[in-house]
Amino acid sequence: MSLLLTREEYESLSNSIELPSGAFIDGRARVAASGETFETFNPANGQVLNRIAACAQPDVDLAVEKARDAFDDGRWAKRHPTERKKAMIKWCKLIRRHRHELAVLESVESGKPIQEIANVDLEETLHCLEWHAETADKIYDETAPAGDDAVALVVREPIGVVACILPWNFPMQMMAWKAGPALAAGNSVIVKPAEQTSMSALRLAELASEAGIPRGVLNVVTGYGESAGAPLGLHADVDMVSFTGSTEVGRKFLEYSARSNLKKVVLECGGKNPCVVLDDAENLDVVAEHATQAVFWNMGENCSSNSRLIVHRDVKDALLERILHRVRDWRTGDPLDPANRLGAIVSREQYDSILNYIEQGKREGAELVLGGKAIEADGGWFIEPTIFDNVRPDMTIAREEIFGPVLAVIVISGVDEAVKMANDTNYGLAASVFTSNVKRAHRVARAIRAGTVTVN
Ligand code: NAD
């Protein structure tokens, strides 16, 4: 099946598909116990898109109860691992069959360009789910050293009920990253999508049910963080939380755990990631390609976006010229048009926040060399790819995560200064280094305090 349709075909699909709106609990779609809904918007035109069940404590309690029942009676946890694998693989086949519909659902609620969803998000979602499905009957337990009179086993067991709290920037992928391994291991899962992007999660859960993943095993509670996320974090019968989102809210999940049952919490939070380019970096065309992609991909709404370009003064002008040349080719506009590489910003709040940061960059004296404005189109929330040169490390745009298409160029004169600058941040998620000297590459990669460092 072709990965991409035409603009007209996507448009027609978006007018004909049913938009899921009910929470998915115990194998079926439901309205919230209160009957309340909240509005979601299409970022490409600012119009109301859907009204989704506004879940709160009673809905979370029901979802946890059903997930716990499913876990305790072993309908999934005790199913033969090969059978769990088969159900998950069937789920993937259904996702593939419904790929265009899922791509449209994700695009119209997030503003993401459809070509990115089709080529990257969906492929990565499938890859992740298939990979974890395959592990279900291939991961072995271990035998630990013990005397002749004992057998000591290290056994891998599902933990129980796992809550997966998702951000809005990669909705399907994030669901796959969390629910994939949890389901393969036999857990019951409750997904809480970001309030801006619930529909792809709801549709994925329906397809899981159709594939034979039993009711109660994969649930989706929709709603706002305070009303649907916090009750999951505080619930005494949730055994683990896997969270991706802002540092501020990640911190809250640690508090929720401390205040409730000390549930295990895994956090993936924000970043203000450096891309370090040293004076001996070879082939600036290749560096420019990476640097452009790393900051502007997904409109910069990317936790590992390389939003700080820390570049040696001897190569800065040549590199910046190449980046400017490339980014001018990135068309911004209607997310359903496969020719567009950049779509709309996910929400009015995020759009305002990014524009505020841009104004702050101008006020604090950074040199605007590209973009810097909203793009007026159909009432949508579009922003030009924006580059500030000569950014000082104390400026707000060098310190705070903007989560938008804004690059801060910081000039350095040597390797030690580059490392110092890279580490001058409260974050530590990802980093990139470009150099042609292998020794330097290792030294700098080790000296940068980040979870993942890529070289060249
Ligand atoms: P967010 O923290 O605002 O929201 C994330 C999730 O938490 C949402 O589902 C939201 O409803 C929920 N939530 C919000 N307030 C809550 C509360 N008080 N209690 C319980 N739940 C609550 O993040 P976002 O705006 O959706 O996503 C952007 C952030 O996510 C950025 O900071 C970005 O860096 C980060 N992110 C990190 C990664 C990573 O892999 N490290 C990946 C993607 C996004």
C-alpha cells in the first residue's frame, strides 16, 4: 500500500471518517460519568474539531478497576506468550490497514504534516509495536548462582496496571513506546493522551480490541491533566506510571507517587539540546542538513530538538548560510498537503508561547536572521521557521525550552568553551557533536552531560 495519498484524497478522508470521542474503557467507547466533554481544535484552521469525553476521578476509578480485574484473572497476563505476540501482530496488521485514517486523525488534531506522519510516525509506531510483540516469546528468565540445594531464578513478571501519560507532539509513537512493551510483558494498560490529541489513541485502542487484545487490557481515559492525569498518578491500584511531557508535570508525578503508593515512575521530560559544531567539522552541507532537520522537524515540537546551535566562529557563517538555504525549501502550510514539510502549531496556547519567545529574543538583542512571525493562513496557527544569530547564553531563548521552530545560534571559539556552553543548562536530554577528529568526538561526547549524544 502506498504510504501517501494526494491532498484531495486526504481531504475527502478527513470529511468522511468518524472522529472517535468516547473514552475507551473495558473494551468499549463511553461517555464520561459526568456526561461532560471538552472541545478540541484543528490547528490548521483554529476551528472546533471534536468534543471528547472529559474523564475525571470516577472514570479513572472505573478504568483502574477494569484493568486490575483483567490483570488479576490472567486473561492477558497468563495467556501464552506466543498468543500475546499473535494478538499484537494482528493489531499491527490492522494499524497498517487503517494507516491513512490514523494519519488523518493525527494530522487534523495535532497540525503535523501528513507526510511526516505517514513516513515517520506510523512507521515508527508499527516498528515499535512489532518489535515488542516479538519479544513476548523471546525474553528468557535467568538462573542465578546458588548452592546445589537451591535453584535461584530471576523471573521477569508484569508489574500489574501501568498508566501511560502521553504528550501531544508524537501521540501514536508515544503510545507505542509505552503500551508496546507493557502489553508484551502481560500488563494491563491505561493510556491518558494529551487533551489536544486523543483521537489516534482512541482509534488504536479500538483496533487493539478488534485484534483480540481482551477487554480491560488496553484502556484510554481522555481529559485534562488535572482531572484525568492526576487521579491516575495518585491511584493506589496503579503500579507504575510511564510519563512523557514537561519537566514541571513530570515532577508532579513523582509527588503523586510519594503521596500514594510509591508506584514506580519513569519520566521522559524536556530538553534544550545543544548541537556542537567544531571548527574541523567536515562537509558543512551534511552538517547543515542535520542541523536543519534537528531543529525544525515537527515544527520544533520535539523534546530532542537541537534548539541551540553552538558553533565555532571559523565555520559559523558558512554553516548558517547553508542552513538558511535549506530551510527556505521547507514549505509550511496545510498539514494535509503532502508537499508541506511544516504544518501548524498544536494549540493556540503553544502558538502564543512561541511568538512570545520570539519577541523576547528580539527584545533581548539577539539578531533575527530568518522568520520571526506568524504566517496568516485560514485562521490556522502557523509560524515561520525562525533563526536568531549571536545569541548570548544568558538570553531566555538560549535557556528555556521553546518547543517551536526557533533556532538560537551561539558562537564559541574553542572546544572547552563549547563543552561549557553545552552544559550550561538545566536540561540534559540529548546533544549532537560534529567534528572530524575521533579523539575530540569521544572527549566532547563524554564531557557533555546528556542522556544521548550523537556524533556526526
Ligand atoms: P505536559 O507536561 O503539559 O503534558 C503531558 C501530559 O501530562 C498530558 O497528557 C497532560 O494532560 C498531562 N498533565 C498535565 N498536567 C498534569 C497534572 N497536573 N497532573 C497529571 N497529568 C498532567 O507536556 P506537553 O505540553 O503535552 O508536551 C510537551 C513537553 O513534553 C515538552 O516539555 C517536551 O520536551 C516533552 N516531551 C519529552 C519527550 C521525551 O522523550 N523526553 C518526548 C516528547 C515530549
